Amino acid sequence: MSDSPQAPRGTYDVLPVQSAERSLLIEIAEEEFELAGYARIDTPIFEETTVFARGVGESTEIVSKEMYSFTDQGDRSLTLRPEGTAAIARAYGEHGMHKLPAPVKLWYYGPFFRQEAPQAGRYRQFFQIGAEALGSDDPALDAESIALLDRILRRAGVEGYRLRVSSLGSAPERRAYSEQLKGYLRDHDAELSDEVRERIELNPLRAFDSKHPGTIEVMKGAPKLLDTISAGDRAHFDEVLALLDAAGVGYEVDPSLVRGLDYYTRTVFEFTSDRLGAQSGVGGGGRYDGLVEMLGGPATPGVGWAAGVERIVQAGEIEGARTPGELDVFVALETGADRAAAFALASKLQESGVAAVIELAGRSLKGQLKQASRAGALRVVIMGGERGQYDAAIKNMDGGQQHELSGLTADDYLERIIESLTEDMEAATAESAQ
Ligand code: HAM
């Protein structure tokens, strides 16, 4: 066995062949976020542990089992962020964002960390895009937030996904419901999985998420939170649904929908795709009207979601990604050609927005042309002649035609080559537009 280090379990390297698609997804998302009035926020990769312990909830699996927490040299307990919402709620309070015109709409993209059992689509470091809107409890904000993710998924070519929505109501009804559900689960405890049975007192709602056949059967007959929420919360939920209808967003109301984080109130939702395996959740979120206050800020309603970048890329068909290595110009050198001139040419081309590389591996001219074609170069500039002479040829890799530029001088060769290349490229663009 080799002792060469490998990426830590549950993490992966994003190789160049994968990064083009990911970048395009982020571009699509950024465009949609901006169209909906969201501005980017970046919070630290680690936070004081209490942000997540209090925000996400001690009884959740994320906090009780999955956090990467450590003590730093100053004896502070810190945690690699397992999610973004609690951190953003912390930042909202810390920066007095309640003084900004409401709602404050924020979006983010970056890595998150959970020590889960790795499997296809489930990693210990994964990337999320997410959106949070704070400062308003208007149901239109819930519907807008959901429609935004729906649009991003469609533009990313994710097909056949389902959107499930529900309402968890507010704390008093949820507390009463929780007692009712605990009683029901205790009455059926022999049929439940060990894990669900052990968590009846701590987190009875998670029983709805169980994959254990006995538990699934029991949960079919369980009382549903959606039937017990207050009239005000019901009206809020009905308005969210009416606005989703108005926006043409398809959904199913699923009263058994629960989420793995404790901060939710009222609306919750989840997008799943049947193109993914067991880890079918593409994105999810909901309303969290008490979270900012729980973290010491002013009472502030909020709603948002996060979606897994790896899962969107896997379930989607992202079109138009520039393939890695796609190149406008390869600068090749004949034996004895002026390397500094070739270097200056590639550098000037890059400066003017043309993707250009220079031969760097000591290949023969034949080898360079092969490499240019392998790299997908559209054109090759062959720098010729001895040092002091500035002949060049431009070869079109598409049709194979080549034209020579001769009589170039030390003063004008760069401009002349660039001029000729630009004319060539413009002619090709005009032709392909016809
Ligand atoms: P979440 O449901 O825990 O919600 O995660 C959101 C999405 O992140 C999931 O649907 C999934 O696509 C992706 N994800 C989660 N864990 C993993 C993992 N281990 N590997 C790969 N992908 C993963 C939240 O994080 C909330 N902060 C969402 C939210 C925002 N609610 C309100 N605002």
C-alpha cells in the first residue's frame, strides 16, 4: 500500500474538467439572484460554535453528530460552518442590518462541512448556493424565494424534480403537537426503529424522515402538524400556495415534510430529483422567524434556502459551459524563433481578451501543431525566422488554410499579427452569424 496522502474521506478535488460546469452554474445563479434583488454576502468559514449550537439546535443531527468543532489557541470553541443561515442571522444582528430597508436580500456560495457518512451525493465538504431574505414575513417573500430556486434549477437543466411544501406553524402549536406526537410514538414504540425510539423525547418530528419500514408504516397514521397550525399560519401558508400558483411553480403539499434544522417556523420546502440516488434532496429551506433574535439580534422574520452545487450539477444538464482548454490562439515557434516575441504576443492577446497560450514544453513544430489541435485551438500563429526576423504564419485550424505575414519589422510585428488575427476572427464570426 502506498503512503501518499489522499484527499480526506468525504472530500474531493474539483478537477478542471468539472469546474467549467460548476462555474457556469454559479454564473446562472448569480444572474437570477441579482434579477430578484439579492446581494452577495460571505461569512467566515468558521464561527463560534454557539452560532450553530443555538441557531441550528442542539437536538439536531447536524449539531449533535456532524459538526467539525475545534478549540483554538485562545481556548475558543469554533466550528467549520455546517450551513449558512445561522451565520447570516448572526451577521445580520452584528451589523445592524435591521436598519436597512426591508427586506434585506442576501445570497451566498461556498463550502460547508458536515461529518456525515460519505456516499454518492453526500460529502463532508460540499458546496451550497443559498438565498436569505430578512426583515419581512410577507408570504410573497416565501413564494418569491421558492420561485427563485425553481428558476435556477430549470436553467441548470434539472428535469423531473419535485417541490414539496408544508407549514410548521408557530412555536405554541408546535409544542402542543410535539407532545401529541410523542404520545403517539410511545404507543407504537415496539414497531419503531431503535434510532427513532431513542429520539422520541428529543426530536420526535424526525420520525417522519425515517427509512425504516416499520416506522414508515407507523408514521402513515401519525397526527400531522399541518392539521394543528393556527388560523393565522394557515392563512399565511394558503397565500404562499396561491402565489406559487400565480407564478406557475408546480408543488405538492406534503404534511409529513420535516427539515433537519430547528429554526424553521411556518413555510418549509424541499426540491428533490429522481435523477439522484438516495440523497435526492437538491435544495431546501423555509421561514425562520425567530432565528436572528435567538442569536441576540432584534426580532426579525426571515426566509431562504440552500441548494447543493454537486447535486444540481449531477441532476442537471448545464449547457454552454466553456470546455477547459478551449483556446482561441496557440502561439507556436519554429526552430530559432524569437521566444520573447512569442511570449509578448500571447501576453498582448490575453490582455485584449483572446485566450492564448505559448508553447512551453519544447515540442517540435509538428508536435506543437498536434498539441494545438489537442487543446482545441481555433488558430495557430507560427512565429518564424531567426532572432531579429519577424515572419509569421497564421493557420486556421478549422479549414486548415494558412496565410503568411512577411516583411514584419521589430516595431510593427505584434500589431500586424494581432491585426491580422482580429480580422480573421471577425470574418469567422460574421460568417457563422449568417
Ligand atoms: P439543508 O437541507 O441541510 O439546508 O441543505 C441544503 C442542501 O445542501 C441539500 O438539499 C443538499 O442539496 C445540500 N447538502 C446538504 N448536506 C450535504 C452533504 N453532506 N453533501 C452534499 N450536499 C449536501 C440548509 O443547509 C439550510 N441552511 C437551508 C436554508 C437556508 N434554510 C433557510 N435558509
